Amino acid sequence: MPNFFYDNDIRYTTEACPRPVLTRDELRYRELESRNQSQDRFIRDLDLAKIMEASKDWEPKTRKKIRKPLRAKKLRPVIKCTDCGHILDKNGNLCRYNDATYCKSCWKKRFYKCLICGRHHRRGSRSKPIRICTRCKERLQRRAQPQRVGDISWRKGDTIIGLTSDVIGSKRAFGLEFETHACPWAERLEGKTPFGCKYDSTVEGREFDSPIMSGDEGLTTALDFCDLAKSRGWRVDNRCGTHLHLDMRNEEDRKLKGLALAYLRTFPVWASMVEPRRMLNSYCGGVSYTAQQLLDYSYRDFASNQGRYQFINHAAYLRHTTIEIRGLQGTLDKALISNWVKAHLRFADYVLTQRLGDLERQFNRPEQECWYQLRKHIGTGPARFWGRVRANRMVKLALDE
């Protein structure tokens, strides 16, 4: 038999001196207290109830929401369309190409998207809808007829240094770029000419760029290339142009400003030497800067704010250290190219030796008087040639009116 018994939930022993024992609940509570519980243990439901009864003033804490004041609406910046001049929302859906911004209507007129490569290209003066760019069209032709097309793209040759300058009349280095409408069998000229060949999305054919040339040897190389192009049946059209680069390395800021001022004052004369349709080309705009801009900024800052597609491209100085003359139409005529190069080289050599005040007094005149001053510095041969060209253009314009 057991040596203890229960009476009213109190356990007694059968010994001579019975002593009361704790109840079962109290024994269970002491066992819970005696356990070595870790600090991160969750509180049991019974203990949590006892704590809540002990602190009747306990209330759950709620996090207050902090309302921020409404920001004032800011005015959205606006920008103008490069083509039509309408004010557009800068934060809206705009179309950008290089540094110019266009609205949707002008973008559709000026550009098209190639269906193969997905890039946007300029339309130029084409009226027909364009679906595929020139580069993708040639890739398709190479796949269809690889033996006829070939890869017509190569780098230009080494620098051509002229030993004499009796014919050209200047020791200044220059470069030429010829744009063509059609150049059949051009791939056969790779390695046979110092001119390089590259793609140009603005024309149907290719653009051929010369290395750095100087002296009579450089001019002879350019004229030989024209003979070679004519013998192979190459053609140009209204979209093509002939670009002339004048070397401006190691020139002072003051002299470069004087050259920009001289071209600004004589621009009507130079524009009368080229075909009138050339001034309507979107890649050869007029001179848009003023004389005050030349005085307010350094030449490098002035060139960085100028557009690329102008008759006189000063932005080329930042990349090539040259000034690009984009006014001449696309041509393979040796007489036209030779006199164009001679006139600009001799004109630049004269202007870079003059002061700003002297240039302003000499060339800030009406067109005909400015031509009388200009022909004194470009030489007898170019002056006679361009005099006849200007006279023929004036007669033609008078008959058209």
C-alpha cells in the first residue's frame, strides 16, 4: 500500500507526523519556474494572461501616420521643334536625332525607320516612301549576288605631303569628300587609290574621303580620282555634295574668330558660286551665327554651339581640327573642284593674317562690292573662273524671272 493518501487535494503521508504537501497546480507552477528557460523563448499563454491581469492599464501602442504636405506643382519645361518651331512638352513623347528635337509630324516627314535594322535615317529630298536603308539593301544584294556586289568599304591611305605649291598657291593641308549616287564596281579600287570608301545613309552610292593632302601633289591626287570615277561611269545627283576640309591645327583663337567673321561677311558671294538647289538641301544650311557670338565666346565654345549641317561647318573643329566647307554640289568636274580648293585655301591664308577690325571694314559690304574685294585674294585663275560662273548664274536667274 502507498505510504500517503489525499484529502481535499492535500497529500498526507502515513508517517507518525503527517505534513501537508503542495497542490498539483502549485507544483506545476514551481516546475515551470525551475526550468532554465532562454531569454528568447516565447511567453506561454498562462504567463501572458497573468501579466495582463497584473497590469490592467496596458494598452496596445499604435503607430501614428505622418502625413506629408502636398508638393506644389512645378511648371514643365518646354522646348521648340527644330523644323517647324512649335513649342513642345519636354517631358512628353518627343523624337530626337543627334542634338535636334522634332515633333511627331516633322519626324515623319524628315526620317524613316528601316524595316530590317530598325534604325532611323534621314529621308533627304526623296519623295518616294523608303522602307529599307542603303546598308541593309546592299546586304540583301550581297546575299543574292555575292559575286557582283562585294564589300565596298575600306579605309583611306596615308598622308600625302606635297613638295611644291606653285599651282595650288598654298601650303595648307586639306581634305576632300565625294558623295556619289552610283559607283559600280567600286570594290575593285580597294588598295589602288589613297581614297577611302564608307557608307552614307544620305546618298544611294558611297562617300569617298581622301587622306590629309597638301601641295600640288595632293591636288593632283584628287583630280586623278575624278578621272578614275568618270572612266568607271560613276554618277552624282541633287542629293550629293562635295565637302572640303581646311586644316586649322596650331592656329590661335583670335585668328580662327577672324576666319569665321570673314566667312560670315562673304557668305552671299560663296553662295552665288554654287547651284541654287544646293541651298535648299537640308544637309547644307546657311550661316546662322552672328558676329556678336564670336566676341562673347572663345572659338571652341562657339564651335560647340554650332550645327553640323551648315554651309560653313565650324563644329568639325572639335573632332577633326578643321573647318568644313559643305556648300559645293556633288560633282566630278576637275575644273570646278580645282578652283574651289584653290579659292578657299588662298582666302583662308589671307584672312588668318588679318585683324578683326580690318576684316570687318573690308568685307562688310554689299555682295558685288564684297566680290571685288574677295577676288583680289583668291588668285587670277580662280577669280576669272568664278566670275564667269557667277555671271552665268545671274543671267539664268534673270531669264527665269
